[in-house]
Amino acid sequence: MTSTQPILVLTTGGTIDKQYFDASSQYTIVGTVVTRLLELGRVLHPFQVEEVMRKDSLEMDDADRAKIAARVAASDAARILITHGTDTMTETAKALAGIAGKTIVLAGALAPARFAESDATFNLGMAFATVQVAQPGVYITMNGTVFEAGKVVKDREAGRFVEL
């Protein structure tokens, strides 16, 4: 049985929140679509969405990871879902590993949520379910698999996450 305590959803940017404006534009990280995706999924479990930053994960540094970790540590929430770019998701997971007593799940997308054929909605839904039932610790959920942080890498060539 899961707790009815609201799940804190922290957004940090990444592909899940990228938007493409026109043929001459680069992708831009705009306001998060996470709240809308959860509404479209008819999620009934209480949640609160909070933006921490709007960055591509390749632009994140140790100070950004420290900011995310500080926000997680300071929260009263026991269950926290973090949307994050996939390129450095594993680095942020390592930075969160020392936070005890919380279930932390990171998820992202390999294609922007605004694309019809994105994996974003599925990954977010899976992360939302995982954060409700997993034991305290840090996890990454991507493409139908739950990984323990520290036991996963992104295989850039294959375009997927694999267990170590």
C-alpha cells in the first residue's frame, strides 16, 4: 500500500521539456510540461511540481547537482521524482546517493515530451509509480526498466540505459 503523502516532482530541464520553434532554431528548454502530462494521465495521487532549473544536463555542473541535492535534502517529502536530462542523469544520481530516508527517482526522455512519438509520458508514468512503491534509495527509470543508481550507464550509441 502506498502513502498518500504528496510526491514532490522537481524539474531540472533536459530533453523532456525541450521545444523546437522552427527550422532555424535550436531546441529550447521552456516551462515544464510535467504537470500537464500528469493531468493527461489522470493521476489521482497528490503531487507538487517545483522547478529547480531549466538546463540541458550537458550544461549542468557540480554546483547544479549540489543545488538539486540540497533541495531534496531540505524537503519534508519522503518520495521525490526528478525530471532530468539523460546525458548526465547518472552523475546527479550519484550526488543524491548520500541522502538517507528518501525514495528518489530520476526520469527523463530521449525525445521531447511535445513530440508525438516521445518516450516522455511513459517514462514519467513509470517513475511516478516507482517512487510510490520503491524502498528508500536512488533510482533511474528509463524505457521500462528501474535501475539502482550507481548500477546504470547511458549507452549513447544504442540510445538507451543499460545495467552495469
